[in-house]
Amino acid sequence: MLLHRTTVSIWALMAATPLMAQVVDLQEINVSGETEESYFGKSVALDTGTVSKTGDSILETPRSVSVITAQQMAERGAQSVDQVLQYSAGIVGGQWGQDARSDWSLIRGFSPSTLHDGLPSRYGYYNDTRPETFMLNSVEVLKGPASGLYGSGSVGGVVNTTSKTAAQDADNMVQVQAGSNDRMQIAGDVSGDLNAAGTLRYRFVGLLRESKDSVDFSQDDAIALAPSITWRPSENTELTVLANYQKNDGSPLIQFASIYGTLLPATGFGTGTYLDSDTFIGEPGFDTYNTEQRAITAMFKHRFNATWSMNASARYLEGESLYQHAWWAFDNTGNGRYNPDGTINRTFYRAENELKTWGLDSYATAEYGLGGIEMRTILGASYTQGYYDSDTGYGTQVAPIDPFNPTYGGFNSITVTDTAGNTITEWGVYLQQRAVFQDRLFVDLGLRYGDIETGTSNGSFGATTVAAQDSAWSGNAAVLYRFDNGLAPYLSYAQSFRQDAIGADVNGTPFEPTEGEQVELGLKYQPVGTDTLLTVSAFDLTKSNMTVADAANPGFQVQTGEARAKGFELEAFHRFGDVSVNFAYTYLDTEDAEGDYIAQVPKNAASLWVNYEPLDGAMAGWKLGAGMRYNGEAWGGASTYLTPSYTLYDAAVSYGQDNWLVALNLRNLTDERYMATCQSGSCYFGEGRNVALTLTSKF
């Protein structure tokens, strides 16, 4: 029945196409009101950006979508993507606390898939650079399964970071920033025409930073460069080519410290009671996390006529990292991971990591009428390949150290073992269909077929030995009704699949991909002509086909495990005169495949950001911001370590006049000492107070 309906829809579409010959000018259509422009752009996003591949308004999208703009990133002082996400409903950002190796987050209890400019951005671990927030135009989040659009991926959703490019209108600016940990950063964003007709434009975005970090003997130096050129010969055609280069010389930060001395006193184990959050357990001159990345991206858009348009994106990326880390050893567990004399042992580790990816995603969009019904059909295909390799080695320590009064003893050389790399090849074709009845009732249907192959490789794309090959159909369906008063209730269903487990059960049957599905019921509200936006959603999300221990055959696994997350989210933006308010609340009830709570996921979380920005009078030009982030208590896995709840406060003060702006941002204003999470005998410090003073000038 589904294939029959799809065939009928496509034949009707072809019949409705007016000879595919008339070329028309692209026009900007504003459906859902205006949003104020602030110093760095939109103060709040009202559309879904690129993560839905449609750019529809959030009001008319029957899914939970959060888009954080460059303005919101700047005014909240976010210095990493996980910090960007900490004011959004349903998301735990930075759950590992002080950890500079990657950006971490959980969406509705599960780690999300990560994209950059709509293409996969991560294969393996610790082999790429972290996006610098100054280089980003937005961070987009689609919550829940999204395999109908993106193929193999997380049941939790998608985080898509988007680049600043020449395709966007932007002011020229230079920025200087100084802050905590001896941070000094200079950044610039310059664009303009390359020819008299204005059909060829350039943009150059870059930054240079020298900084220490929040743990002793650490650093956070960076250089990032992103030149781009956009060719727009007409309003119907646009080609953008973006180059990226980024190099970070940093430190892992994460210490894997014992629960005794962090959450609990070390009395009876160590020589002190509580460790400071900046305690460094590694070895000076050894602990290193240096990454480098190069990429070239092409983004193409063209409208053929009043009905048909197309989008295509392609990227090739190379990255590598040197990762050296001395961490608190996971031994002496019966003695709190301390030696009898209060010292600790350390594990010395070295990894030389490599990453290569290339990918293509192309889709055609048709917008047409059929019997008085507004129709939109998206037909797309994607192909991606990733190669990642991690050559590792372990060394011996010179001597144990006392974490409360460390005397560092140096380090021995480590021999790295060369091992085969891993490769992933995935392709898929997809169809997304929307029907709009009388500009009120929106019905969405989607279907994708995907194929994925993984295996080992000698350094090139494509497996020399295939470990697993799987294929899957994924679908989505949704309905939304928009009333005149701005209310829009909706109901949606979505599926996902992911090749999580490689191997076979006791009978030699290969493991299947895990599967995800979500039912979501929600209500959105946006009064016509305003940027007020309220979204409320309730959802039931399940991940199945998870591997668990085979009780009848020790040493083997079976695919009977299931994890579940049920919850409620509220996200709101509203203005009260000179005051604007962002509020988010999440209630989440989870269960992992073993019947315990999913680790690191609080039942209750909330955030609030308030801006006061008088437009006239003696305070004109000033903006005062205040934020609160609350994370409820969360289990660390197997219901054995309960991390206490914590509340953090942020603040911002800025003053702007003409073309310049000076801003003071304070994160964790009270310098609250807290644990981001505790599990497996370790606790992980959260980020302490961070102060940044930023001067920006447009020219």
C-alpha cells in the first residue's frame, strides 16, 4: 500500500509540473513573523534552519527542534558546543564535566549523532577538532530518531553545527577576548564582493588563541581559519565553497579521579579530605591532546522553475591527533583506588589517531498543487565513507604520586603498536512528502532505505575485511494543525537504526542493527507577527535490539535488550517590553537495557535566561543578562552512584554604541564546586567559574 501511494504521488507530481521550463526568481517568504536583529544576528530562531532540510518554521514542524543562534551563543558566553546546548530542553550538555577531548551531550537520554553543515562529522573518537563557537552560524538540534533523513544514527537525535559562509549576509567585525586561565583570543569576520556585479562574494572567518585551561599544567591554544567563496550568478543559483583549517594544542583535562576526595571525603584513604577542582593527576610535559583538521566543503542550490529546486552538499575531511594521558589508575578498588600510603598509581597512555571522511547528500524538492492541496516532495540520496585509525600504547609509571600534594616523577617513553584502521561506508535513498490542506492541516510522511558496511582497512576508504553489512528501512509520519490564534498541536512517529554491535550470538547469527522509535505528542504556540514561541511535547522513545549477556551461554550475548525514555519538555521564548525570557524544563524517566536508570540522565532539569535591554533612556545601549541551569540528581549506571543535583548561575553585562560592543560574561558565577557525574568508582569535576571580557568592533 505504501509503495502504491508513493507511485501515485510521484505520477501526480510529474503531471503537475508545468513543463519544467519556466525559470522564476527565488523570493523570500516570511510565514511566521519577525525576530529582532541583535549585534550578532537573530536574537531567536523561528525556523528549523537546515537540520530538517526544509527550513520550515518551527511552528509548522511536527517535531521537537531547537536552534541556537550566533547571538545566543555570544550573549551567554558559550565557548564550546556542549555549553551552547545547556539552555535547551531535553539535553544534558557536557555530562563529563572538565573534558576537552570532545563535545559531549545527551538528548532524551542518548548520545546524539553529530553533523556539520548537514554531513556526518565524527567517526571513532579523539581524532578531530572541536568546533569553535565563533566560527559557527548556529547549532541545530532535531530531537528523537531521524534515520528517515540521515540514515544510520542515534535514537536520541541529531546535533548539526553550521558554518559562517559567504552565502550569508554579515557585518565585518574584529573581536578581542581576555578571560580566565590567561585566555587571550583575537578573532575576525570579513566579507565583501569580488566583482562589480556582486555575483561573487568572499568571507573569511578566523581566530587565534593562547590560553591555559581549568586544570593545572593545561593549555587551550587554537588557530582556526575558514575562507569561503559564494558564486550567485542569478537568484536561482548559488554555489558556496568553504575551506577549513583548525589546529588545537590542548590537554585532556579529565582526571578520572576517585569518588573519595571528590564527591565523598578521602578520610582513611588519602592524605587529605577533598581535592581541588583544578587538581592535575597527570604528568607535566606528557599530558597532551593536540588535534589538526583540514576540510573542503561545497554547497550548491538551484531552482529550475516554479516547482523544482535542488540542494547538494559534499565534503572531504582529514584529521589527526596526538593524545597522551596519565590518569588515576583503576586499581586498589577495595581501598578507594588509593595505595595504603595514600598515594595513587597512574596509567600512562599514548594514541596516534587519524580520521578521513568524505560525503555527499543531494536532494530535489518539488512544490506544487494537487486538487487544491499544497504538496511538497523531497527525493534524495546520500553516500558517505569514513576511515579512522587509532594506534595506541601503554607505558609504565616512574613512581606513584600523592594527589593531595603531587610531586611529579617524569614519564617513560611509550611504544605505539600499529594496528589496522576501521572503515564505514553508507548509502541511502529517501523520500519525504508533505501535504498541506487549506494552509492549516500539515501531513508529513517519509521513508528511507539505507545500507551500511563496516570493516577493517589498510588506510583507504572501503573495507579490506568486512565485519558487518546491514540494510534497513526507516520511516516517519506526522500530522499538525495550525489555528488562527497561533496554536499548533501535533502528533509524530519516527524510526531510527544504528549499527551498534559487531559480532554474532552463540549460534553464529550476526547481530542486527539496533532500532529506535519515538511517538511524540506536542503543542506549539506563536502569536502571529511575534517572535514569541512556546513548545510543549510529551514523548515515548525506545531503543531495541541491544546486546545483553546471554544467561544460558556465559561469554556470549543476545539481542534482547531494550532501553526506554519517556518524558515531557517545555521550551519558551517571550518578550515583556524590554525584558526577554528563555525558559526550558525537562522531565525524563529512563530505563537502560539492564533495567536501571540510564547513566547521567537526571529526571528533572531546567534552565532560565533573562535579558534586560532598554531601548531608550539613560540605560539605552546596556544589556543585562542572567541565567540559571539546574540539573537534578542522576544515577551513574547500575543504580550504584547517585550524583547530587546542582544549580549554576551565569551572568552577562554588555554595552554597545554605534559599531562596537563590550561584554562581560561570567559562567558559574558563584564558583560552585560540583560533580558533573559519578560512575564506576570515579567522579568528574564540573566547570568552575569562568570570566571573559570581549570587545567587538564592526567596520
